[in-house]
Amino acid sequence: MSPNLKNSRSMRLVIALVIPFVLFCFIYTLRPTSIFVLGPKELPYLPSETTLTGTGDSASVVPTTTAAPSYSYTLPHKVWHSAKSDNITRDQREWIGSWTRKNPSIRQELLTDLSAEAFVRARFYNTRPDIVEVYEGLQIAILRADLFRYLVVLAEGGIWGDLDVSCEKEVAEWVPYEYRNQTIDMIVGLEFDFEWRGPGTGVASQFCNWIFVARQSSRNLQIVVDFVIKKLKEIAQENAVGIEGVTLDMISDVVDVTGPKMMTVAILDSLGQLLGRTVDDRDFSGIKRPKLVGDVLIMPGVSFAALQNGNPTDQGDALVSHHYEGSWKKEADAARERKKQEELQRQQQQQPQVPPPAETELALQ
């Protein structure tokens, strides 16, 4: 056999082996990869194992261990919003668009009322049918909206942002460097920053719920959801109605039932369970920088609620801006005024009727 023929066959064999190898390497480099925003040294979130305890109304998803899970925190690179429909205003589009402008690779989802209901049923019906029953029974939009924000982040993890919240600083810079290897289950920011009022008093400060962050299956959000479900059932029972019969007139204030005050109380209770002590305003009031309490990173007032806290200049940068467009407040204010008028009318009806002076004199004669 001639040398040229041997070389030709060898070359074809080499080409036959090299081409598939090159194609494999090319395809491998194109595979989808997870985005971890805190740098290559950080570990992705590894969900802790959970157990379903109880059945029906008493069912509860709880961690299999009370110890804090061993993982390094990676800020969930996705943000959630909800709206009645996808027909949102120009301002709302501008505000939610700020998230991708500041974070081009962030995953962003807007769920409507219909898709939100489908989401809750798909994610919770098999494990927590009591949650689905309460959520689908609620007829008050703001109560459903509050409950949904906790549920969607509990189910998938991420950042919750109301439609009137805009992103001012890229998400990768939210967590201070010294906390990036710490166990962080949730990130909240102070809406109201007040000092401790003393023994026997409730917590004075309040975390805002128009923006918060949590990992998937968050230990703290599980407790927030349980608090809200329990409170709504109590209100229905006290008024002898089903969940579908609960009205705003039956509620002292939305913030105390499903809103930020309820979320604050639940988180502090959750931290108390974790740390084995009372957690209150003394743990975070007056902070100038983010502070890790247990597994919750608490941001100073400027971070999530700069305007509400007087735009302080000694607490770092504002991470988001809240534009205070909430339309639910008008409905809640109207309900409170209606309740006030009904109470006034009831008091007047209970007062003894005193006849006019002229009629009294005639009766005496």
C-alpha cells in the first residue's frame, strides 16, 4: 500500500474522531447555567428537608430539624409581582421595568388574579388544602394580595415587589459582604423604626411587606402564612361566617390581619423560636446598617422605605423606592368610616329616648 493512501486513511480517521469531540465541547458550553449573584465562591441554596405534619386545618409544613440549615446564602435572582390583570398603568410598567434595567439577567414574573389562583392551587393543594380553601374563599382583594405574596415566595423563593416599587440598586449589592457566607432565610426592611416601649407592650417597629426577600420553603414565611391563616379563621368564627363572608367591616386594620404588622409579629415570633428568647425592637431599632438577627437580615429604614423614614443620609443607599400608589387604602378607609358610622348609630339607638320639654310639661298637667 502506498504511503499516500495510508496517510489519507489516517487523516479521515482523525477527522472522524475530532469533529464529534469539537461538537460536544461546543454544545456543552451552551448548556443553561444557574445564576448566583454573589460571586463564584458562594454556594447555591440547598433546600432543607421538610415534613408534613397533621391533616386538614392542622396540617403544617415544618423543617425536620430546629437547627438552622447549613448553607451559604445566594440572593434569589427572581422578582415576583401580581396585578388584577395584565392591563397595568404606564407608571407601573416603568416601575417594574426598573428591575430588569438594574438587573438585566433577573427573572421577572407578573401574575394576574387568575394565574395567581392557579398557582396557589397547584403548589399547595396536596400539602396544605387549608391554605387553598382560605385563599380561594377570600373576597377582599387586599387580603388575597397580602396572602399571595407570602405564598408565591414561600413556594419558589425570590424577591417580592409591589407594582409601585422600583429598584434603585442592583440586587447583587444588597447583602453586605460580611453576611454573604451567613445563614440567611429572609431579608426584610424597616418601614417604621421605633424604640422598645417596655415590658408588656407589643412591638413598635414594623417591617414593610411591599418588598421582601426569602429563600424557597423559608422557615420564617411558613410561620407568617400560618399566622395569617389562623387570624382569618378566627375573624370568620367570631362573626359566625365562612371565609367568603369576611368583610373589611369585621377587621380592625388590614395591616394587623394580613399586612406588614402581622408579618412583623410573625417573623419576631419565628426568631424567638429559633433563638430561644424574646426578639423585639431592642434587637434592631436605630440600626444604621443591615443587621442579621438569627436567620433574618434586617435592613435600616432607608433601604426599603426611605421616604417613610425621612430619607436618612447616614444609613447607606436606598435599594428600592416605594411610590405609595396603593389603591386598597381607599377601600379600607371607606370600610372603617362605614364601621364608625354604624357604631355611632348603634350607640344612639341604645340611648334612652327623652321626650321634648313641651311634651313633658303637657304630660305633667
